[in-house]
Amino acid sequence: MKRIWAAIIYLATGLLTAIVSWLALGILILSVVILPLLPVTAPYMRRIVDFDRRRLARYAGVEIPPPPPLDGPWLHRAQRVLADPDSRRDGIWLITHALFGTLFGAVAIGIGGSLVQQPVVLLGWWIFPGGNENSFGLHVDSWPKAFLSVPIGIVLALIMTQIPRLADLDAKWARKLLSPPKASLEKRLAEVVATRAAALQAHGAELRRIERNLHDGTQNKLVGVVMMLGIAERTLKQNPDNALQALLRAQDAAGDALEELRNVVRSIHPPVLEDLGLDGAIQALAARCPVPCVLTAEHLGRLPAAVEAAAYFAVAEALTNVAKHSGARHAWVSLTIDQDRLAVVVHDDGKGGADEKQGTGLDGIRGRVAALDGTAEVSSPEGGPTVLTVVLPVGK
């Protein structure tokens, strides 16, 4: 009985999403006719299909990995929608689910409702003046007709036991339509393996950088402080009048060493993230940028520390490039969260032509983001504009 109820609920919710699919198809057809609307409506279509993926996972216990969200600037989304096989698969699903989801859901609800109606008609037909009609159009105005509800109810109950098979059939072809092809899964597995390797490499490089900064910078300054304190001690014993100058030099050196240490700590996880959060920290970056910069950010709340740090350093590196290389007059930064992904877009009106091989730091951004299973894409044609789009999972 539990399995029957689960199947009915699955098909009934499928009927609701099928109705939504009909509406979505109308919007999709309009978007194809008015092509500039397609990049705007496509992300909403994907949300509808993603809901069906989760619905299928709850019923069948089979997780279907969702494709990446369609986010970023309008032009970027337009290119993704037109070239993306996942978008084509979403469109096919909307068409087939609108048809079969409506049919299967109507059958499940219709049979269930008819089964409930039979005992009601059998026991209550005489309450209504002139009789009553059952779900098959039979006018019940006498006990012999009322007792026909018994065999009808038995037949409906037998049909009801087959509803799970109907739900399993729906889930089977839904899984086939919504699952990415095997080649795509193999590609995704290769990407995961490469990402993990990049994460380990990035982690090792980060440790070596911190060690190098501590050894070449902070340690040398601390050694200098120790030497100056030793000189001050000897000066104090031999010529007390000159000891103050030696101590002041040692104090200045200690201050330099402390500042160096702070810079190392700041490069690991900027304290401003803890104080202001990601949106506040990037607002501070935008305020310090030599190029006028506008930040657009919804209230993000607190995100995982690694995600905040990766987003912060990506924006910091991008704004540094804007100031040094782009020749831009304006820059824009946007932060948005869509479901469980943070999208960071840095956009300028400069001359474009950014090259990752020219030491612009874009390769470092890509490696840091990939270590968190995120993506970083740069669009920078000659003549501009340059758009950096970073998408990071936030694990919510």
C-alpha cells in the first residue's frame, strides 16, 4: 500500500509539473521566435527540469546529476544555450513530459478518485434527491444500480495495484531522457579527476608560496630585528647615549616584520572577509580600485570560508588587471546566488585582448576556482569588453 501511495504522489506531482511544462513550452516557443529572449528564459526552463530531476531522485532513489546553471552575462548565456546539449535535452524533456506527465498523472488521480467515489455512491446515493451519478456516468437512483459500485470498485482496486508499474515506466524513461550520455559522464569524471589533481597541485603551490614568503621575507626581517637588538645591547653597555637610536631602529625593523607577517596571513585568508563578509569585502575592493567600479550584490550571508576566499581573490586579481592592463573607464562586479551556486562576474569597458599566458593572473584564478569544483571563464575579444565569470558551488 505504501508503494501505491508513493506512486500516486509521484504521478500527481508529475501532473503539476506537466502543466507547468505546457506553460514553459509556450514561453520557449515565444523565445525561439523572439531570439533575444532565449538567454533570459532558458535558466528558468532549467530550474523546472531540475525540479523533475529531484522529484525522480526522491521516488526512484537514483540521483541524476544536474547540468551547470545557465548564468553569467547575456551574451555568455546566449552562446551556452545555442551550443549546449543539456539545453536541447531540457527542451525534449519539456515536450515529452508535458504529454505523458499529463496523461499518467490524470490516470493516477482519476482512478484514485473513482475508487474513493464508489463506496460514497453506494452508501449515500439516497441522500440526494433523484439519485446521484458515479464516475462512469451511471445514474444511481436505486439499490441495484448502487450495488454495481462493488464490482466497479473491485476492478478499480485491481487497476490501482498496477499504478506503481506506471510510475516505474515513467521514471525509467525520465531517467533515460534526463541523464547525460555516457560520454558526457566519462568527460565529467575526467574533469573531476583533473580538478582533484589541480587542487592538490594548487595546495602544494600555496604551501610553497607561504613557506617562501615566511622564509625570504618575515624570517629575514626577524633575523634583522634580533641582530639590531644585539647591537643595541652592546651599545647600551659601551655607549649608553647612542643606545636609544639602536633600539629605535630595532623597533622599526620589528614593525616591518610584523607588517610582512600580516601580509602573509592576509594572502591566506583576508581578515576583511571575517569582519565584513564577502559582499562587504568586495565592496572595499571596489572602493579602492583606481577605475570607478560599481558592485551589485544581493545579501549573500555567510558562505564557506574557502568559497569566500576564492571569490575574493578572483575579484581582487580581476580588478588589478582592469587597473593595470585594460585601459577601462568603468568596471562592474556582480555577486548572485542561484540555488547552491555563487556566480561572480567582473566586467569592464576596456580594450580587451586579455591573455592568460601574459602573467595576468587568470590562470591562477582558474586553478583556485577549479580546486573547489567551480568554473572560471574569460571573454575578452580585441576591442573589449572583458568579462570574467566565476561560478562556485556553495554547498547549501
